[in-house]
Amino acid sequence: MNFEHTDDRRMLADTLVRALRDGYAIDTRNAGAYSEAGYDPAVWQQLNELGIVSALFDEAAGGFGGSGFDIMVVFEALGRALVVEPFLGALMAGRALAAGGGHDDTLAGIVSGETIAAFAQDDGATPVTATKSGDGWTLSGTKAVVAQADAASVFVAVVEQDGDPLVLLVPADTAGVSVRSYNIVEGGAAGDVTFDGVTLGADARVGGEGQGQAIVDAAVGAGLLALSAEAVGAMEFVKEATLGYLRDRKQFGVPIGKFQALQHRMATVLLEIEQAQSAVINAASAFDGDDAKARARALSAAKYTIGRTGALVAEESIQLHGGIGMTWEYAVSHYAKRLVMIDHQLGDEDFHLQRYIALG
Amino acid sequence: MDLSFTPEEESFRDEVRAFFRDKLPARLSTLVREGKRLRKSDMEEWHAILNERGWLANHWPEEWGGPGWSVIQRFIFDNESALAHAPRVVPFGVNMLGPVLIKYGSEEQKKHWLPRILDGSDWWCQGYSEPGAGSDLAGLKTTAVRKGDVYVVNGQKTWTTLGQHADMIFCLVRTDPAAKKQEGISFLLIDMKSPGIEVRPITLIDGEQEVNEVFFTDVEVPVANLVGEENLGWTYAKYLLTYERTNIAGVGFSIASFERLKEVAQTQKKGGRALADDPLFAARMARVEIDLANMQTTNLRVLAAVAGGGAPGAESSMLKIKGTEIRQEITSLTRRAYGSYAAPYIPEALEAGWNGEDVGPEDAAMAAPSYFNNRKLSIFGGSNEIQKNIISKAILGL
């Protein structure tokens, strides 16, 4: 048992953190995040030159990493800088394709960063149904709030066929596919993706017959780990910013960090962030393990933990800052929004607590 | 990063498990599992078994009788110990005084006192708190005035845990009343049989006599029993407290008591089904279980970060707060789990050796007293609020 990263992984993390700190200031981020596209294509290209996506995949899939701890360090770094470019879609869509096998060209495009992909998950509220037609399928229905839907040139969509999940690769320019795009609260873009009688051939299926659930588990598992790590990265930034403010801001003639009422709140924030970090380490460790149930439980435990702690850190950091924490101009407000809204992605804290219990 | 045990750690764990299986008397593990109060002889019996194997003081250096374990080995041992329902090691000599003597004691003191801690010749208790010095520990008023070869001690200590069994007490005393309060304190070892010492029991909220008041009237203590230098006792006192707090995290105890809670939740019924299947209770249990799994990793991260395997500094305050919150929550859920049968108060049922007929489910009598007793966790060893002060200053730099 040890808690040190390998040299390679530490180097990856250091490189990424430094590159983002130097080249991805909050103004740069916000210019992309609140633009119509919800990200900056030029920045996306620059970041990809660092090989970020390749780090999320193993050699068989064309990458150079791909373990749970690789996903952890990459997304912690992305979260710390509040990166809004479509890395989550690349991870989830790519992991689905890698799990299913085939579609090698699309996977290669995703791993190299040339292809922007979105993972259109079935959250149960808006099932898209597939009906058999010839060798392939006809799709109808709408996927809600698909991250970076407008930017994506391919969708990996989870649809329902006779009650079972079916994973399909759908190019965005397929006839009958339309996207209603919008910005999201914390910056970035998403869209409702409508499939109106979309016809797909047999080759659209990701994986073999009956593999749908396993592919969904692979993709969503990676996504849960990534979101949990991203949240911890964002928490670390917010913690440092809030501590800085407690030291600098003076009222009643002293730094406000001298007041015990604020110190104790900050100590609690620190403790809970450490616990969240541990939850992500547990999840990254189980992610690579052989025990499917332990993996699923650890992922739900992590997402539950960061959902709860994310809201705590967001709310406490705003309160500890006072009015300045409420302003658009100040970086913490955007982090706080992300930390709260991350609970709305891939199942919230209640969902994952229930899942954790059901798996017990 | 790798959370799985290495083959060496696995085989160490097997060795530890085999030891508990072969050497832990069933009578003792049953008492611990049922949450009964142990007698002095029970605790001494277990200490002797551990000492025979060389595992009693598992964080001491090998030179002084420690086994030379890594932090991970100690963690494994503590976990397995709790899971096997072994009695706790009584901390005052082994975990508190031992490290202070090893770091600050003279050669003669180490040679004299350390073996006596191991072989059980001396039962130690802790003379820190006073009626007027709780959270403000440095405000203590018990005085020691040097007269020739002795210090003459006057004053009062309180909350002295298991002091009724003790042969010796390590005490913080004021040797320089004129100095700033932290700078006039010394660390003295005092024989409990000295003339002028009186021990009075304090009965706690659960009816147990676990703690005492200790009064000192013109008690003479040989100068040789001063640890380190006169007036530097506060440094030694704080060093001791970091050890005390790390142990308070009690991850192993939480794991064992959570396992017990799961069993109770399976057998207790609510609305015609097992309590474990009640969605609200299941959610309460799942929350604390996740917190505990996170805590286990937090604990290991803190220990792994300590170079040389000593005691962590202010990070032990984080472990203390979160660890005690979790332990308290588990005792709270266990109390709730027994429903109305948590109410009957059967003091004799709490004692080791009682063979009467249970009222309600087995062990129900222990649930509420244990919950109330464990309110102490967030108070002693420096209250959790004091820990937050320490975190603010030492970790957050506020």
C-alpha cells in the first residue's frame, strides 16, 4: 500500500497544472464558457497538444494511460482550473467505444483530440427508443441536456430497445438528428438532442448483442470518477482562494480569519475536502479492480460524497467571502456554481446514496 | 498510488489474524463484542498476552521493546485488533507516557519506567485536566515547589480515567508561577501511594465510575521524577497529545461497531421488515459507512505522509474530529436501532461476568449507556472545538 503517484503520473499532473495555471486564467475560461459555443475551440486545440485525452486511455485504445489514477489526476487538474472544454465527452464516448471494440477510426479521432464526441446518456426521464428496422434501427425521442451537444461531431447514445440499453454511434450529421443548444448555469454548453426517425445500420452498434449494460457501466463509471475528481480539484482552488481572503480581508481592524466563528467553518471545509479527496482515491483504486460491485459502490460513494461536499464548499466559500463571493467578476463564484451543478450530472447525491445501498 | 496490500502486508495480516485467533481468550472478546465494562484484571490479562508476543507497544522503537512495524503494519494490527473484538490497550502508559519518555526522558528514566509499562508493574493514569483548566489546559494551578531533593505538590487533578486502578500518575504541574502560563509548567511522575494523595470517584452520565478526582496535599516527589527540563513541560504535554489524538480517531473501532450495527439492523424489525430495509435507516447507515470508508483512507494518507513513522502533528486534529464524529454517529444509530428496548436501565447487565436474563434483545441494555458514554469522545483529548482552533492556526495559518 502506498499513496505516492508514479513518476510518470506525477509529471503528467504537474505539467497539466502548470500549463493550465499559466495559460487558462479565469478570464480566458469565462470568455469561452459563456460564449454561444460554451467553450473556445482554439483553447481546446491548445490543450489537446498536451495529450490530455491520450492520458485517459490505455495503449490498446491508442493512449498512454487510462487507469483510474490517470483519470483522477487529469480531472483534478481540469477541475482546479475550471476547464470547460469537452474532455468529459471524450472520456465517456471513448471509453464506451473502447469497451465495445470496433469503430477504431472514431476512437482514434477522439483519443487524438481531433474529434469532439458527446455521450448521450439515458437518465430515465427521457428515454430514446430504438426499433429494429432491417439490419439496423430507427430512433425516436429526445436526449436531455447532453453536454457540449452542439460541438460534437459524433454522439455515443444510450437508447432503449425492448427495455434493454443499446449503445449506438450516431454521427451528428445523420439525417433526423437535431440539437437545441443552450448555455448552462456555470458556463459551458449543452443541448437537447432529438432523434426524429433516425435510421442507422447494424454497424452503428457499439459492442456485441447484449453488451449494452456493460458498455454503459464502463463509460458512466469513468464519468463518475472524472466528475468526482474534477470536483475535488475545484474544491482545492476554492479552499485556497477563501483562505487567502480570510487572511487579507480586514474588518474591525483585524483580518477576518482571526474570528473563531469563521475559523471553525473553514476548518470544517478543510476536513470535508480531505474526506472527499479520500473518496476519490478509493474510487480510483476500485475503478481498476476486478470486483465489479466494489467498483460500483466506490464510484457511488465518491459521487455522493462530492455532491454533498461540493455544495458545502460552494455555500461556505460564498458566505466566508461575503458580498465579493457573489460577484460575477470574482473567480470563486464560477467555481461555486460548478461545484453545485456537478451534482446534477450523472446522478445526484440521493441517487448515488440509494445506488450504494442497493448494491450493499 | 496503490491501496491494495502488498504480499508482505497480506502475510503480516494473516500472522496478526492467527495471533488473535490463537491467543485472544474468547471470554475477553465476548465481553468486548457485547460492550461490557472490563475489570482491571481483564485489561491486565490482555496486556500480558500482547507483551509476551512483543506487540504491546507497537509504535515504540525496537530498542525499547517495540516490534519495528511500519505505519501500515500498525494500521493493519489496530484494525484486526478491533475486528477480533480484542480489548483496547490501556493508553496511558503505552501510548501517552511511553513516547514522551522515549523522546524526552533521561536514560535512567527510560531504563526504569519503560520495561515496567510493558510488564504491567505500573498502571499509569493521566494528570492533565483540573477543575479550572479544561480546554485552557495551560491555565493549570497544581503547584510543585522544589525543596532539596523533592518537589512538594499541592492541588487537584480531575477527569482522571481509570485512576482508581493506578500505581503512578504523570502530572503537569506549575513550577514557575511568575512565568507566562505555558512557560512555567513541568512534567512530573508521581507515585499514587504517596502520602497526601486522595482519589475520589466521579460517576458519569451512564452510571459508570470511569473517571476520578485526584487531590494532592503536600505530596513529596523525588526530583529524579522530573521528565526533561523544569518549566518545559508544555512542550512534552503537547507532544503527548498528538499521540493521544491519533488514537482517538479509532477507525478500527468504528469498523467493528459498524459491523455490529449491521447485524442489529438485520435482526431488529420496523414496520414488519428488517430495520436495514427501512429506507430512512438504511440511508443513515449508508452515510456513516461512506464517511468511515473515506476516513479510513484519510487516516492512512496522514500516517503515510509522516516521515519516519512518528506521530502526525496538527493533522491528528483532523483525524480526531472526523473519527469521533463517526464513532458517535454509530453509537447513536445503535441506540436508535433497539427502539424501545434501548430504554430499560439494567446497570448490572453492563458489567463483565453478569449472567442474568436480558430484558429485550441481547446487548440492548448497553446501547443507550454506550451512546451517552461516548459523548466524551468529542470532549476529551482536547475538545473538537479546540481541535478546530489548532487546525486554524497550524494548518490553515489563520
